[in-house]
Amino acid sequence: MTMNTIDRSKAAFVAACFAALALLPWLAGSYGVDLVTKIMVYAVFALSLELLVGATGLVCFGQAAFFGIGAYAAVLLSPASEAASLLWLLPACIVAAALYALAVGALSLRTKGVYFIMVTLAFAQMAYYVVHDTPLGGGTDGIYLTMKPVLGTWLDLDGALSLYYLTLVCLVAVFAFLAVLLRSRFGRALAGIRVNEQRMRATGFSTYPYKLAAFTLSGGIAGLAGFLFAVKDGFVNPELMSWHLSGAVLIMIILGGLGHLRGALIGAFAFALLQEFFKSEAIFGAFARHWHLGLGLTIIASVALLPRGLVGLPGQWRERLVGRSRPVAVGTEALNEA
Amino acid sequence: MKPETNAPVLLRGRDITRRWGGLVAVDRVSIELTRGSVHAVIGTNGAGKSTLINILSGEIPPSGGSVELLGQDVTRWAQPRRARAGLGRSYQRNTIYPSFTVFENCRLAAQARAQKPWRWWSDAQRCEASTAAARDAAARAGLDELLERPAGLLSHGQKRQLEIAMCLATAPEVLLLDEPLAGMGAEETERMLALLDQLRADHAILLVEHDMDAVFRIADRITVMVNGSVIASDVPAAIRTHPQVLTAYLGDH
């Protein structure tokens, strides 16, 4: 297979996924629509982290803070007595999360490796305790979004379907944006930084502004996911900023396959569906209460058996069929990260 | 080819010193690189050669002394800024991007001269300035047949050539080459020496190298370092017979 046919089959796969998502509400009931809306929100969130971890090589362990800030901004900025307009509320939530990311990035990007992971975690915990311990967002009880935002008269996000399609549009837009971005000069510089930052500096790239821009963008996208989550649930609480969520989204992109945008997509779906599966009392009865155990073991097994994530599964099968003689692993990553 | 007498000095290090705690890794070393010449720095392991390159390229700051690039004092400039001003360097270990193709390795390096990161909608491959520079650099380093090959699949010698190609793609005036011949076979060494000879015409080259035969063949000037200090700096013929060099470094030959 040449590079172009691989590219085309990847693009066809992603297009088919989005088409299936567009048709899903005709087939699934309200439970399914609600579940897939949640998963698509997670997918947007996972894409935000993929930009940092997979594309730039920055392992951020505080992504939930940006998600939570987007969610809290949606509730706190909405007027109590009337519905806010999507036109200003959505950008405001993105900007709020991006600004926090800018501040966190400016400080944390001065560190590297495990220190970076710890510093991003520390900043996220700071944000967590601000909403947890102060009356700002209702403390531990959280706070309700009484009026969901609208877009003029023709889009009211109170309806499950309109929210579903808004989320799908956001997901497609974020995916397309990142796919284009990663092919641009900015995206290629991020790829260079991921592989060998020192070499990039020696070549003439001031890497800090690049990383900070990626960090801020990533925070903004996570904020968008947080906004969608708040509108979907009509409720926010400090758990949206907890490190559990930062860990969960990291697992999603690892499960899906780092270094590929569609890995974030697949990972979000796989993670959420596994979670649903192990939580199901119809299947596991009383044991469903211990769903963490089943989910955890499955994730450990898949990381051990699928070193390249779910995205790498077809390649792994192909190699098993054709034998291991061809050194395809090095070549296939090549230019198209999408 | 020998250096022209009045060739312009492109890079000048003055009294460069680097201390690590009590250890003086580089002790008041002064060096001049002129266009059209290869200046080799030799010395045993730990003599301070790599530290000197790191200081000249801006990777680590000196404890004392100054660095001048194209007539400008760049001592306080960060490494990327020096690189953009015309200072290219290669590393002792391979620093190529193994999963990228040879072309993409060169293109990314060439992009440093036309970064424009805000053009997020435009495909990097469509930037003609950097694709042309990349092709040109790969061709000069003798890799034009291998443009589409993933760099990780190249032979060792080809990887070293790619290192040089990536340097050339940034259109540098000065090249600091850290052991470009390390681990090469005889044929690959010949090819690399021919390349260096060719590059000498329009660059100032600093060559740190352990292969003495190669150094004496290609260098126009040789500086010998021992324990961080320069003990001799002269043309190869004079270095060959320099008494201090003979006892300190070439004594076994």
C-alpha cells in the first residue's frame, strides 16, 4: 500500500464514523442519544489532550482543570433569568479555559518530563480546590444551569437532539481543525519538538512559544468540551476538575493510540463503552458495583497487548499475517497524523 | 585548498571559559573560523571539544569570554536565535527524526528560515521556499535518491549525511560539526570528506573529529586541546611536528 492509499483509507474511516454518528439518532433511543452525546464530549476532550501528548509530546496530567473551567464558565456566565446566547457564551467558555491554560502553560512549560506532569497536576488541583472549598461555584454541591443557552429562535439546547447535533458539529470541527493544523508548519514544528526538542532549537526554532501556543489551544478545546458537558447535564460540580478525569482522558488517548487524531476518537468511544459495559447490572448483577475493577483490568490488558493502541490493531494483524519481516513500523507513522 | 589570507572571520570565540564547579572544562580558548576553511579541533576524550561547540552554538552559556557571529556579539543570544542568524551544528549522536522521511527531515529544518506558524490552514508541504531548500540540501549531501525513505531505515553513514543535510537546509554560514565521521566505514568516510571539501568553499567549518588521518587530510588549521586548554593551533604540517602536541597527544603514533 502506498502512503496515499493509507491516507485515503484513514480519511474514509473517519468520514464513515462521522456519517454513522449523524445517522445514529434515527436508530438509537433517547438513552443512546444521551450516551453518545456524552461520548462525543469526551472525544472532543480527548482530542484536546491528543494535541499535547500525541502531537507535541507534552504529558499533561491536569487537563480536567480546563474542562472544568469551561463547564463552570458556562454556568457562572449564564444569566439566571434568561437563556444566554450561544454566540457569546460558547466563545467565552473557550477563552476562559484558554486563558487559564496560557497562565499554567507559561509556568509549567519551564519544566520537563515528570516535573511537567506534576506541575500540571498541581495547577489542576489548585483549580479543583478553588471550586471545592469556596462558595464561588456552589462548593462541593456544585451548581445548576437553570436556563440552557439558545441560538436565536432556531436552536434551543434544551432538546436532546439539538444538543446531540451541536456536539457532533463541534467534534467534526475540532477534528478537522486539528487535522489541518497538524499538517501546517506549526503542526510539523510540534512534531519535531515531540521527537527531539534540542535538535529543533539547534535548527532555529524557539520551542517555548510553540509549546505555549499548543498548550493554550489545547486548553481552549478542553474548555469547549467542558461547556458542552455542562449544557448536556445542566449541572457542574468539582469532580469535573478532579485528577480522576485527567487520568481518564489520558487513558482514552493511550487506549486509542497516541499520535493519531482518530486514536482519541476511538479511545473515547472504547473507554466510555467499556465503562457502560462493566457498569451494566443486566450483565454483571451485583458485581456491577465494582465496575472499576473490570475496567482497570481490561485497560491494563489492552495496553499490554496493543502497544500502538486500538488504532494500531489492523497493522498488528497485518504484520501477523504477512510475517514480521517488513520494517513497516518506522515508516507508517510518516506525515499524515490524522 | 588553503584558506585565503584575508578571508572574512565568520565566527570568533574570545577567551571562552566554562567551569563546572571546581572543574575547568574549557579554559580561555580563543578560536576564529573563516569562510573557505576547515578548522579542526582535536584532543582526547574530556579535553573540552564538545563543550566548546556547545558554547559556540549557544547550547550552554560560557562562564567567561565572548562569541561573535558575523561581526555581532551573540554571547547572550539563545541557541535558536544564533541558528537563525547562520550558525548550523550537527551532533555527535544522530539527532535525525527516524519516523520522518529524508525529505521531511530536511524540509522541517529548512522551515526554521520560514516559520510562519500562524498560517495554520496552509499545508507545510506547500511552502515552496522550504521544500526547495530541503531538496537542494539533500542533493548536496548526496541523498537525492533517498528522499522518500524513512530516515530510521538509512544506513549509519547515510544518517550522518542526513545530519549534514539538515544543517545545510537552514542555509548556515558557519558549520559546527561534532564528529561527523564517527562509526563510518572507509567508503562512507571518503564520501563525507568529499562533501566537507565541497562545503568549505562557501562556509566556515569547525570540525571536531577523532579520525586523525581524515583531520590531517582535510583541515586547513588544527587546534589541539588538552584538559580544556589550547596547547597548539597551527597548520597541519606544523602541528605534526609540534613538540608539545607530540608528547601530549600524538605521542603514541
